[in-house]
Amino acid sequence: MTGTYLGMPAFPPGPAGPGAAPAPGAPDASAFPPFPVAAREAVRNQVLRANLRHATHTIRDKRARAVAELEDWDRLRAAGKAVKDHTLRHLDRYLVQLEAAVTAAGGTVHWAADAEEANRVVTELVLATGEREVVKVKSMATQEIGLNEALEAAGIAAYETDLAELIVQLGHDRPSHLLVPAIHRNRGEIRDLFRAEMAAWGRPAPAGLGDDPRELAEAARLHLREKFLRAKVAVSGANFMVAETGTMVVLESEGNGRMCLTLPDTLISVVGIEKVVPTFRDLEIFLQTLPRSSTAERMNPYTSMWTGPAEGDGPTAFHLVLLDNGRTDTLADETGRQALRCIRCSACLNVCPVYERAGGHAYGSVYPGPIGAVLSPQLRGTASAIDASLPYASTLCGACYEVCPVAIDIPEILVHLRERVVQGGPVTREGVRVRIRPAHGHTAERAAMRAARLLLDHPGALRAGERLLSRARRLRPRRLPGPGRAWTDTRALPEIPAESFRDWWARERETRR
């Protein structure tokens, strides 16, 4: 479900944030700096922070009001979690059932183990039609695999049709939010972008275009309309896939999805395997929770469903590309697999104090914010600097868990992934159980944890250490030396008490006898 927030005031144009220059897609994670480096640059960008603060506060306040209207929200949340957990436990069965249902309805199912295979399948399907351009909707999975770049390399032009995705594409930018990919842009920036770039992609922006949201939306509508009417091939994602019927479901709020899904002759849907639900009835839950949790709407404006192709009614050829790309490896992790419940509502981003200040580009992934901090290191592994740093992109405040409509315990996964980064250990990679080494830069942390374990395992040594600290409390430094300096740059060392709790307790008990 993608929306565009054009209510941001026209702050003076500024840079989009760290890492914004590369084109959309999913390049090698090693190309991105670690989260602390990118975030440090982002928090200095006052325009970016103003855009994010205004937009996230507006969206989350509206969401809170929409959710409060439902007395059974907690039960809906629990039901969504239960359906997703059941599906993940039996994912193999439901995917086979989905394939059979799609095939019976006249569609063709393709299985893609990774990004390279998915890109090859889609490129070959488009080339087989003889066309050299496609229109796109629901682009998150295709951005994950870098499909636009693969199509461009084959001489195929891909046009994004979600308004926010169009803004990102025109700006040679990357998305920074799940629901509002161009949240880092304000109205003035969007106006300037339309004036400068639209003509190179098709119909130019109207003369004298201003920054009023209605003018911007109309300019995008005119620009895209000719593409909708001309395109013979569309590439989509999906919010849900129904195993029992083979039905694809797309939720969107602009109407562009309806155009992409009905006007072209060929429709190719690239969907992560975790998007399947067992029955049509299960949609009852998510069609209530997703709109309220994402765009704060009681009912989604455009909900499109299709079950295979139909002669004379929409596309005559339908292809479903089921994308793994690290999802079965994630499924093998008993703690981390709950991230696969995600329905991409973006509620966690809008309440996260870290995301609000750092923005989405600092996460180095198409999946930013708290859910990106737990999903990307599992889909891509923790070998790169950015993926090893993402589990630390959180205060562990728990706000993300409180608003998640499928009750993903993101703080639990973050702690789990931090342990993996620091200690290494067994993980599943490409279906094989392997043991990874600890990430670089955590030697002091591992040493401190080993020392703490040794001390806590020996009460006598712990007691002696506490008494020594109490006697030397006047020598307490204001800042820690070495690796501890970064910690005390933003925190004050606590005062050392005159006696330990253990000694105080023993003295009090002796006094009362």
C-alpha cells in the first residue's frame, strides 16, 4: 500500500539525505556506509529533519485516531499474528496450493531463488512480448532485487506509477519510507523536480507549475496517463496472495494500480513468498488492519483483486514470480522469522525516534526503519558494514512493537541480531546451515561480556570488586577511556554508592535481629 504525503510545507530545497544519489534498487550492501556514519550526516540536514518530523507526526496521529475507533483492535492484531504464524509454519504447503490455483486459473508461476533469477525471468517475459517499456505498481519487491536496472540493461524502460515512486524515480533517488517513499522531499523540492525532469521521461510539467498539492497531483496524473494508455506490459507486486483461490490482492490509494492491473495485455507480478495467506476469509482481518495502520483510513480506496487472466477483461496473460531472496533462510530462524509477518504498513517507522531523525536512506535498504533493521540483516546477512550496524539502529524503546498490527516483537529480534553480530554462530544461508564469524569492531564488547560472565559466576570476586569500587568512588572519571569514550560522549557515568546493595542488605538484616 503506497501513498504520497504532499502536505509538507515548502521548506527551502535541500539535499535528500545521505546515500540519496544512487538510482533506486538494491545494489550490493557493501556500497553503503555503516548506519552510524550515514545517520550522523542525516541528523545535520535540517531540511530533511523538518520534513520527517512534520510527516511522521501527522501520519502517526491520524493512525492513532483511526485505530482507536475499533474496540476489537487488539483481537484483530492477535488474529493477524495467528494467521501469519500459521502460514509461515506451513509455508511449503500453501505455496504449492497457490501455484496449483494460479495455474488452474490460467496463470503461469515462476519460482525465483534470488534476485538474479527473478530479474532474468521478468526480463525474458517482457522481451518475449516484443515490448520495450513497462509500467509498474507496488514496487518494493522489485526495488529489493534491482529490477529497474536489470530491465534498463536489456533496453527496457520501466516507469513507476505510484506518485511517490515517480518522485523518487525522477529524482534518481532511493525510497526512504515504506508507505511514503518520497517522505524526505517537501512540496518545493517536488515542484522543482517535476519542472526539471518530467520532460525527459515523457510529458513535461505544465508551465508555471506551483507547489500546491493539487497542482502537483494533476501534473503527475497528466504525465502518467499517456503511459497507462500506451503500455502493453505491467509489472506489479502484491500485498497478499490467497492460496485457496490463486487470487492476487493489491491495496493502493491513488488508482494507478487499477490502471496498471487492467489496461496492459500482459501482467507480471513479483511477490515475496511470505505474502501468501491460506484462505479468502483471512483477508477480512488484513483489509481492516492495513488501511488503518498505514494511511489511517477506515477502508482502502482502491483494492484490486484478480484470479488469473480473462479474455476481454484485463490482461490476457498473467505471470506470477514467487521471490525467495533470503526469505526461507529467515524462516529457519525461530526468533527472526516473525519479521516475515510484516504487511508493510510502515506504522513502526512513524513512531521510531531514530527513523524520525535519521531518515530512511541511512538504513541502506529498500526497507528502512525498525522493520528494515531486522529484515535486511536477515535477507542479506550481516557480512557488510551496513547490515552489521542495523541491529544497533534502535533505542529498544518498544514503540514499534506497540503499533505493529501483526505484533512483531522488533526489539526482541534486534537483541537477537546484536548477539549474532557480536558472537557469530550458526545461521542458515542459501538453505545450508553454516557458522558465521563475529563481525569486526566488537572485540572490546565481547571481552567485556566475557569478563562480566566470569565475575557474575564467582560471587566472591563480585563482592570484592564492588567493595573496591566503593572505596575508590572519588576517583570516578567523568568519561571512560578508549572504546568507552563513545558511550560517555552522550551519557553521564552513574555515581558509585558508598556501599553495595549486597553489603547494605546484610547490614540491615543484622540490625533487625
